[in-house]
Amino acid sequence: MKRSLDQKAKWRVRIAFLFFFVFMVVLSVGSYFVANFDPVKGIISAGKREDLTAMATRAASETRTATEELFDEVEPPALSKVINFGTASRGDLEARRNDLKTAEVNAKTLMPRYIALLKTERDKVENYARSHADGDTVSKFLDDIDKQHAKTTAFASAMLLARADYYRAYEKYVDVLASNFGAYKVENGEIIFQLQGAVDRYNVAAQAMTAAAKRLAELEEERQTLIQSQQNTEHARKDK
């Protein structure tokens, strides 16, 4: 027997989701070469120091561009379109679910390619530096790069795992709707199911999705804090 849910069983949900953040994982590419180059002052001439800094900055900029393109590959293009769950067909829901599965897999498998970009950048800088500076200078310069890359690698890993969690939670959310297609309706932003079991599954899925989105928001705040810290370091160096 079909039954309507009472008011307490209804789950309010905003149909217009906070939709797929666009994150720039490289924190502040280029600036750290200038900010952290002080240890090699006096070891090489100012002209060579400026050449090394300029080359490293160009290499970092290339990495940033490549990283943006790489992270854009995580989500299938269709995910950029907002879905209306009140009018979506079963095919629409299944397509969205498949795209979310693809995005999750992509997010989980992207790190090796990102690490490869950083290695390419480091190799370019190292090759150039070894032809323009002595061994001690090159070692100190590369040490600064390695430290920065370690930070961005750790952050990228955390971000991609968080995105994978979000895609998985969203996929389970859509799965509840797809498996109950024809047995729910949307009224004034409320999704109303005919069976209590569907409501329970939906609530669990929606709560998991909210938690995953919160984690992504926390990481974005962390990213902004790291960028501000780098900018403060650079400004402090310039004021000396």
C-alpha cells in the first residue's frame, strides 16, 4: 500500500546543490622561489640568482597550467550541468550516477600524474641550475623546491581523496532516487517518498553528502590560509 510521509519524515533538501568546487591545488606557484632564495645570496652573483629564479618561476607556471588542465579531467563534462530531480528521468539519474562513478575513479587515480608533473618541473630546474651554479647552490635551491612540492603533494592527495568521497556520497544519493524512481515526488524543495525505508536510505545518503561537502570546504579554507602564509612570507622578504 502506498502511503504519504508525515511532516516529520519529510527531508528538506536544496535542489540547487553546492556544485562541484573548482580547486587549484598548486598553492602559490612561482612566488616561493623568490621568497626562499635568501640562503644562496652571496654564493652566486645577483645576475645568476635572478636567472635561476626566473627560470624556476617559468617552470612552476607551466606546472600550474598543466595541473589546472589535469584536475579539469576529473569530472565528466556533463557534471557541470545542474540536474532537476523533480523532472529528471530515470535515464538522467542513471547517467548522473555513472558520471559520478567515473569522477570518483578519476579522483582516486590522479595523484601519480600530478606527481609526474612536479618531477618534470624539478628536473627542468635542476638541469638549468647545474649549468649555471655550483653544487652547493643547486642543492640548497632544490631543497627549497622539494619542501614546497612536499606540501602541495600532501594537500593535493587530501583534496583528491575528499573529492572522491564527495562523488561517492553523491552517487549513493542519486542511487536512492534512481532505485525509487516513480515512487517519490518533489514539492517546494522537499523530496517525498512513498516508503519509510526509502526515506531512511535517503537521509543517510544526504547526510554523508553534507559531511563530504563540509570536508571539501575545510580544505579550501586550509588552501586559502596556506596561500596567505606564502604571500606574507614574500612581502616580508621584499620589505627587508
